[in-house]
Amino acid sequence: MVVGCTAALIAAMAPSAAQACGGPPPYVPIGLPRAGATGVSTATSIVVLWQGQPSGLALQAAGQDVPLAAPFALGAGAEGFNRALSFWQVRPATANGLLAPSAEHVLTATYQGKTVEVTRFTTAAGYDKVEGVAPIARRLQLWRVRYPVSDISSGNCVWAEYHGFLTVDYDAATIPNTEPASVLHTFHLAPKTGGSAQTFNYVGDAPFAGLAPSGDHPLPLGLWQPELDPTREYCLTISASGDGDIGRPRLDSQPVCATVTQLSASGAPPSLVITGAGDAGDAGGCNVAGGGGAVPALVVASLAFVRALRRRTLSRYAVE
């Protein structure tokens, strides 16, 4: 639990059953455009979602082999609640990287020693440059939680003394001929005053919510736990791509910024100060000095995410 009154609120929302913190369950690779897509712009990159690095990729268009350029790493990400995936951009080995017009494309790969079909889709006669609607970033929350050193690598999802947490609220992008679950959103988080960006890729039926601190230990999701410096303010921008990404203008959100709230788990040296009831305001007698996010907002974000987690993921992981 996080110390102080925040602890009681967050602990009440934690999953009732402990979850194993091993690797994610096996994930059969898929490709974007998804299987069954039609009228796909010829100026579209194929994106492959894989646990690790793709192997044995082979593309056919209208039954003919198409040479492929080496896959380009887009970085880590998730598909819905499927975690710890790598995203790879795949294009034909031609000068323009375009797909064949009016043809069925079949992408296969070698997975666990067998040939599997990654995606199968049909292209249009060409491509257009009709713009989509860019995502709108609305709110960002950041936390850094300090855990006891004795908890590191002890089977409870703590892999370092400090873990970063992030939640984000945004309006998803819309892209012509791209269903919402196939729009690739890439989140870019960087210090406001300059520095390297951290990125995370996401596709799924529901918008990416992130993960707020909850319970005694981090949940074994691996969705995104960025490295955060509590002395710095960070800004997040969101880019989006889908059908026709080679030909359409790039879609980027405006930035949204936030400071980092510091918390300590039970047994760790304190990283926050609980003020007296007279200073608490709306926190119901508890407040975080030097905050960066009110306690009620943290609770709302955690509760919504944990409810979704219980519905969609607990059955996929072993119980300790």
C-alpha cells in the first residue's frame, strides 16, 4: 500500500487474487492491416506485432513472391491488454515501398517452428492523400513509486527500486478506411525542457488508459512504466497512423504536460509528505505536498483500470 490515506483508498481497489509476474502468455503474431481488410491503400506500411523480433517473414501479392526490406523496429507496445509486444514496420523492397494494386496480399512468418499467416488483405487500385483527424491529448498524470529494495525480483512484480506510472486521457485519431482497433497510436513522452523521448505503441478496441499505482506492488501488465525524474516536468504527444500512412499527412496531437507525483510503498523510505487535516482541502483529511495530481483523480484512474483488468485479464495469468 502507498503510505497515508492514499494507501487505504488504493488498496481497496487492488485485485483480490495475487498474480504471477512471469512472462506474458504466448502471442501469435498479427499484422496491420488486419486480416480481411479490403480497399487498402497501396501506400500502406504493414505493421507486425510480435513478442521479440520477427522471423521468416514472406509476402505474396496475387500469388507472386514480393521481396521485403528488412523490418524496421517501431518500439515496444501493446494490443489491448496483450502486453510486452514489439511493433515492426514491413515494406516491399522497392524504391517507393508501395504495395501491388488490386491484389490479395498474404504475409506469413515462422512462429515456434511453424509457418503461420500473419495477415491477409486486399489492396485498392491506388492511393489518395485524404487527411484523417489527429488525436487530441487532454490529460496526463505521472507517478513515481519507491519500493523496498528487499522486494526487487522477489516474485511480486517489482523489478527496480523505482517504478514509473502513467495515465492519459485523449481523443483517438480517425483515419480513412481504418477501423478504430487498427489505428496505431504512438505515445511520445519527453522532459519539457529537453531530453530523450520514451515511446509506446498501442492498438486496440478501447483507447489506451495507462496504469496508475494500485495495491502493494505493480500489476504484471507491462503496459508502460516509463523512467521518470521527479524533479522534471514531462510532456506527451500522440501520433497516429493507419491506412495510407506513406501517402497521407502525419497526424500529431498537441502536447499535454504534467509534473511527477512521488509515492512510497509500505516498507520503503518515504517519498511523500502527508499534511495535516487543516491543509487537506478536498482530499478528505489527506493531501500530498508538492503533488502534481490530486488523490481523487488518482483513485478514479486506478479504479477504472483495475475494473477493466479484472474483467479482461485475470483469467489469462496463473495465480500464485
